[in-house]
Amino acid sequence: MTIRRCPACSFLFTEDRAGDFRGGAIGREIAEFYAFLESYREARVAYLGERLRGLLARTRSGAEPSVLEIGYGGGALARAATALGCRYTGLEPLLGEAFHAEAAAPPPAARLLPLRFEEFETAERFDLVAMDNVLEHLADPVGTVRRALALLRPGGLLWAQVPNERNLVLKHRLLSLLKDRRITFPGHVNLFTARTLRRCFREAGAPQVEIGGTSASHPVLAHLLLTRPPGPLLAAGLGALRASRLDLLGGWAYWLDAYCPADGR
């Protein structure tokens, strides 16, 4: 893997910007990960339900908020959204290959479409547009954000979460002690820092963007990253980190979050 840095804006990206790894070893790894997501979905639904309540509190939505998720993934946000009484639309180009049963029997009030975002055409506008660990996989992040902003109704919110690639080499050397030795997942074609994520939104015409962070110290997220429950010693360390919020305060959150209101308020 070759990683480039733009000399003008410091944006990090991989030299191969295809972002589609359905075959070979990486394809098998993705299939195994989605199988793990299915086994772990209920815990993720509960976690994302809490997250979704906070996101919707930032909108001026009515009694039945409308949610568009770009990248349906394992379906946890869809379940959380419909449990909260939202109308949900999920886009996932892999639906036709890996999600047959889910597409045939979606959660109530959910619409699942086997489409890439650039193929999605609609006159509907949404209270919340969500991109949960998706923007780093797409070859045109600025164009994606611009198009997502256009689908917000007044008072709506665009939320995007991406891995935080601040001090990339040091971060992944430390993480490799726990999991693997890759500098980043091969499917990541964009490697964001807080600075470049903010710039991406500004270049897309966002009226205002707030950059925050999500710690990997939450038990659900630690399990998700490791694909197994953390051991007692690691769990204790993560609990101390979560209580102190040192990674968030120092800008070392595992994920970055961008919150962009439709009208800049």
C-alpha cells in the first residue's frame, strides 16, 4: 500500500483509489467481518440507538424523523432507527450479494436499496443523513458530502464518522500490538485527520461543520474493533480511558465525527 500526501492541503490518500475489494483475500475478510457484525448486532443496535437519539436532538425533526444512511452495512442503525419510530432508507451496493435475507425482510418502516450513493435519485429530503465509516472508502469524498448536504431538509443534519488517522504510523504501530500490523485497512482510500475532514466539508459547501471524536473505549466499540471481548486488563484500561476522556481531549479519538446542520445553525 502506498500512501500519498497532498502538498497543498495535507490530505492523505492511498495511491489505488478504487475502494472496491470484493474479491480475493480482502473480500473474504470483509465477508467474515459482516458475519461477525451479524452475531454482534443487538449490542450495536442498543449503542447506536443512544447515538441516534443524540443526533436527532440536533435536528428540527417532527414525530416521525426521516433517516438516510449511506452504507447500510450490518443493519444496526436501521434497527435502531425503526425502533425509535424513524422512517429509514439505507443504501448498500452489496445488498444484492451479501444481504439477500435482510433485503427480503427489512425492519418495519425501512427501505433498503442495493445502490451506490451516486445512483440514488430521489425528491425526498431527510432529517438526518448518516455516513458511518463510509467516507474513507469513497473516491470522491467532497462530491459525496456535497450531494448529501443537498438531501437535507431545513433543520436537518449530516453526520459522518471516519477513522482518525492523526500520526498514522505511530497510531497503527501501537494498535498492531493488539490486533494486526497493517497501517490501515486496504479499503480505506481516504485517510482523514480533523483538519482534512473539516476541509472536505468546507470544500463541499457546508455552511458550518463541527468536528468531534468518538473514543474506542466504549465496550461495544472495543469489542467491534477487536472482534472479541477485551480481556480483563485491557477492559480495565479502556474503562479508565473512557472515564478520563484523555484521548478525546488530546485529539486522539479513534474516530472523528463531522456534524453539519443544513442551515448552519
